[in-house]
Amino acid sequence: MNRHYILTRAYALRGWKLLPYAVQCLFVPRTEFFREEEWALFSACDGQTDIDWDALTEEQRERYDHWEKNGFIRRCGPDERLLPVQEYRFYPARFKEDVQWSITGRCNYRCRHCFMSAPHGAQGEPSWEQLMTMLDAFERCGIHNLNLTGGEPMFRRDFWDLVDEIHRRGIAIPTLYSNGLLITDAFLDELEKRHMRPSIQFSFDGVGHHDWMRGVPGAEKIVIDALRRCQERGFPTSVSMVVCRESVGSIRESVNLMASLGVNSMKVGNASPQGEWKNEPEHYLTQAELYEAFLEYIPHFYEDGMPLMLGLEGFFFYDPQKQKASAHHEKNIKEADFGKALMCGHVRRGLYVSPKGNVLPCMSMVGGPIEEQFPNMLETPLEDILDRDSLYMDIVNFRISDFMEHNPECRECEYREACCGGCRAIAVRDHPTDYLSKDLIACEYFKDGWKDKKDAVLKSIGQL
């Protein structure tokens, strides 16, 4: 008995240097990789190949059933063909799934705490020609998802021209980042004209404090109206909140307001001592003060019905789907696996590109002394950056064992398997040129007993 399978329209056959066998979702960031023996089975799902079902082993049949159940393939007649966009493409570059791309360093707000000093345009704004140079490179390297940020990305006069050019090349825009001022009905109309429904991540810095933090009268009402507009029209939203000494008491009210406006997820973090607030330390909380505020709030989060996905800066993370709390500080990797476990798993699939064209592991490193040590894709082709010695590739390839060798005292620490060196972006705040330095916030979380205090709070309310 012969069968014919074909990829469902959401997926395409892809391959990259060192990872030649993959299927990629065309609509959301999702790429699955295959071993060579699996690929021989999967690539036969082209609508044309006769699959002799009786000749397959039980294991091979189970694989086809698994792929069909998970929506990768479907049964079809022998006359169907893959769409051109679904046919196999090989990219002679290291794999990257998505890019967070700052298309401008300029902004229409004057945020007091901006870590990249957008109110002063410290990062500048790339020209159209420079944008096209970068976009050419993303296309050559098979990057399928571009998340547009700034500054304020919509502040560019040629924003829609760029969106159209991105789409012309078959690249998706899963997320837009915004302060909300330009998220009008007319803006959402333009997205819908293009059959786009990206998630929009807004900045909201606390009920009663947002105007002051953003430096623009009426900013709080503007972003609330924008969130309500998105809710009414079915655009998914998320929120990032920065707390400082003045606003830390507004966490509960702010979370509940965002949940009432249909926000899917929210992250809350401390103001960063860089950029605009570099020389104004009176505004930002100590880590102990921040953690005390989190401990006070967590029981209220459960009292309020866990209204959304919530992250409290490494300290606490609640996922409604899993219905349980975790903490990004707690990596919990066995010491025997330090030699193969990456220091940062995020950089394996994604990267950040600054307005200057610098290629960094994440946006949090913008504006610090380490930024200029990273390669620039306006000077060096991106595929070369991803395939040669550079600080960026060192970071991609660093293992936890490299960190432990660099920090002998951490090898003896009782929390080494839980901490695993912490976050690299936080580490370079205190040691600006040493990517393998210790994350002092993670040290404080474990050594000063904050994990134990949090666990005690969760246990007291029946959540641990």
C-alpha cells in the first residue's frame, strides 16, 4: 500500500551550514532539526513521492504518525506539489532563527531611564541603504523572523517601506516594540492591509508614574488607549515594566490593569544604571529592595488569580500553561553536563543588531563599554561574523565549563549547579569588558538567601 504525504502550508524545508536538515514554520519562530536518517523520511513528504507503507518499519510509521499529529504533514493525493516557498533551501551560514533589530536609535519620548539614550539619539539612525545592506545579509543567512525595535521603530519615516521590503523577501515580523504613541487605528489598519498580526510589546512603567518615567505628559493614557485598541481588534500584546524607587509600590495595580487590557505577558525589572540614568543612582533600587518588593507582591499575584504570564527579573516566572512558578536564576544543570551546556542558550538561535550595525547577543548590552568589542555587520558580512573567531561567536560557543575555569571560586560554590554563572548581560554591567565574569545578582539571589525566602513565601500560600 502506497501513501502520499505533503507538508502543511505552515512549513518549509530548510538547511544551514552544520545543520542541513530542518523544517521551519513560515509564520512563527519555530524550527525543528532532523538527523540524516529522519530526513530521508521527512523530505519524502513532497506530495509526489510514493511511500510504501508496508515496507516501513514500525518505528518509521510512528514517525510519520507523529509528524502528522503535530501538524507538520498531511496525507494527500499524488497530484499535489509543494509551494515554491516550501521547497528545500540551503543557506551557507550558521543557523539563526530570529533577530531583534533596532532600526533606529531615535525616539519620540524622553524616557528618564533609557539605557541606550534614545532621547539624545546616541545610537543614531541607519540610512535606507544601510538598512538594505543589513536586510540583504539577513536574507542570505536564512533568517526568517525580524522583530523590529528602536528607539521607537515606527518613528522612522520609511517604516512602511521597510515593512513591505521585509515581506517582499518572505521574512516575517513576529513582534513590534513600541511606547504606544503611534499605535493608532490607522496604524493597525495598515497592519491588517498587509495581513499582519504581530505581537506588540509596549512599555508601561507603573500606574501613576508612567508620565514621569517617559518624560511626556499624557503618556500613561496614550499607552492604555493603545493597549485597549489592540485588545478590541485582536492584536496580541505584552508589556515591559521598569521599576525604580519612585514606582516600585505600583506593581500590583499595574499588573492587574495590564491583565484587564488583555495583555498576554508582562515582565518587571529594575532600572539599569546606564544610559540616561547612569549618573543618577538615587532613582534605582538596590537588588535587596527589589527582591523585598517582589516577595511582598507574589502572594497578591496568586490572590488576584495569576491573571497573566509574569516574569519578575530572574526572581520569579509564572507560566499559565504550566501553572507553576520557576525562576530564570535557577538553571539547575548537573556538573557532569557543564562541558556541553551553553552559558546562554538564547544566543544559539537569536541575535540583536544595534542601530550602528553591531551584532550582539542581546539588547541589554547596548550602550556599555563591551558593545564596541562586537563585530559590525555593516563592515563584515554577517555570514562571516557567524563563521569565524569573534567575541560574538565566543559567546555563542561558551560552555558552563569555560565559565568555571575562568572563575575558580565558582567551581567550589555550593550553588554552582543551580546558578551556572548566571546571566551574561548582567555580568558585564559590573565587569564591562569581561563576558565570563560573575553575575553578582545571581550570587546575591542564592548566597543572601533570597531563593529560600521566596520558596518560604510560595510554600506558605500552598504554591510549592
